[in-house]
Amino acid sequence: MKKFLRSFSAIAIALVLVLSVPVTASLATPTVWGLGLKNPKVFGHRHQDLDSVACTLATTYLLKSRGIEATACRLDDYNSETKFVFKYFNLNPDIKKIDRVEDKEQVVLVDHNEFKQSAPNIENADLKLIIDHHGLNGFNYANPFEIHTYPIGAAATALYNMLKDENLLDNKEVNAFLLSAIISDTLCLTSPTTTESDKLAAESLAKMLGLDLKKYGFELLSAAATIEDKTERGVLLEDSKLYEVDGVKYRVSAVNVTTVKPFLAKQKAFEAEMKKIIAEDKVNFFAVMVTDILAGDTELFVMGDMAKEITKKAFNQDLKDNHIFLKGVVSRKKQIVPPISKALKK
Ligand SMILES: [Mn+2]
């Protein structure tokens, strides 16, 4: 009997293992319900990057194809990667620039969920839908709404799958942005946030667009990975996000480069601008990731009242000359924000 039980439990464990093997070939079918949507404004985070732009366009396209009117919006000017995509594919998408949202206005958030990173007055809008791939740090909203969030490298990958499910991968503009967004958010599929889903989506989109994925990816990333011809403020705020954990406010910016030398050469000027931004934001600290996309490492510059303390607690390093070196670190979402949040919650 004992023997039988042992072999029975072995079979049961084997069965559980077989059944729980993740299906890496495709993302579980994501379906947007879109219940009660009536001409919502669709937009990504402040200082919107390619992922936010791609998700805004793709979500608007998905809703419109179902007969739901929706307005593609943005909160800021386009960044250099986005401008590169416009030029490369000769595109000029219709995305309305807005400064704030009105009370009770319907909104759809893509590529973000934190109100700190969203449109001014977002607290008073009518939030209907979120499509995202970030953690829910202090998310708080009293009314029912629809949310789809996946642990994937780019939110654009979720949109790719949603469009695929509804046979809507027929829009060249949307496809070009989705591919570019996946490349941008995953550093051409090299970031630790990259999943099998991101790879499959990027490969299939590149094929549809007749592009060599690696070649186009390198062109896109290196075109924007420069601080030349940009002001200090422009460099520091081009890809920047605000966070708040237990009453501590902080900002983390990401700057991609192919060499950190030009940044170090202007370090004093960057630090002066960081101080101004800290005063304007009233944040406790400001961290700037200067990521060498070729080497896959980050030089992290940190300033503000809590700079020394947070660098020690989160990364176990002493801040020297306002920066630390983080080997193999390229992802704000996965390698910078979680250790900081953890350190702040202690
Ligand atoms: Mn994203």
C-alpha cells in the first residue's frame, strides 16, 4: 500500500509538473472588454516613450475597429526615438497633445498606472481601462474599471497579441510602432525584462514589415543613444518617471548612450540641472541611469537629501562623486525601482 501511495504521488507530482509547464509559445489570449467606453482619451505616461506611443495608437485602433470612438493623446513632446520612427517609416500619426484631463472625462491608460506619471487631474477623471506591464506601486482607485497587466518587456507586446486575436495586424503604422516599442523597451530583446512573448511578437512584426530585426533594432537604439545636440534638461527628462513610496517622492530617469564619457565630461552641468529639477519636484532624491546599451551596464547618478542613504540601502554601494557603477543593470522597472521600493519600505 505504501509503495502504491508513493508511486501514485510520484505520478500525481509528474502530472502537476507537466500541466503547469508555462505555455511559452503564446501569451494567454488577452481580451479587452471595453464595457461602457464612450469616446475616451487614450494616453501613455508623461514624457511618453515609444511604448506609450505605440500602445496609444494600437489601443485606439483596436477600439475604433470595434466601433468605439476614442482619441489618441499624449502629454509631452516626442522623444528622439519616436522622431526616428516617424522619419524612418515616413509616418505622421494623429496624436493630440493634452495638458490635463477634465473632471469625469473617460480615460484609458496605457503603459503606466501610477497617477504620479499620468495626466494632471487624473484623480478626477473617469478611469475605464488600463493596459500595462508595470507593478502596481501604491495604486489606489475606488471605482470599478478594467485592467490588463502582464509581466512582459513591452506593453506593445500585449497590444500585438490583442490585435492578432482580432485579425487587426493590418495597419503598417501601428505595426511599425509596435515593433519599435518592443525594441526600445527591451533594448532589442536583451534587457532582463524580455520574455518569449516579446521575442515572438518582435520577430513576427519585423517579418511583416520586411525588416531585419537586429539591424533595424541597432539603428533605432543607436540613433537616439546620444546626448549630443540636447540640453542638460532635455537629456535628464526625456525618459523620466516620478514615484512615491510611503511618503518618499523620487524621480528616476533613463539615458541611453553608447559610451558614458560625454556624460561624465559634462557631469557638473548635469548635476546643476538635477538640483534644479529636485527643487521643482520637491523629491527626496533623483536617480539618473546612464546606460551603455552596448556593454549592458549602468552608471547611476544620484542626488538629493536621501541620495547617500538610498544608494547604500538599495544597492549596497557608497556613493562616490554622486555616482555608482551597476554591472549588468539596464532596466529601471526590474533592476532599479524594486530595490529602491524595498529599501524605502523597511
Ligand atoms: Mn513600457
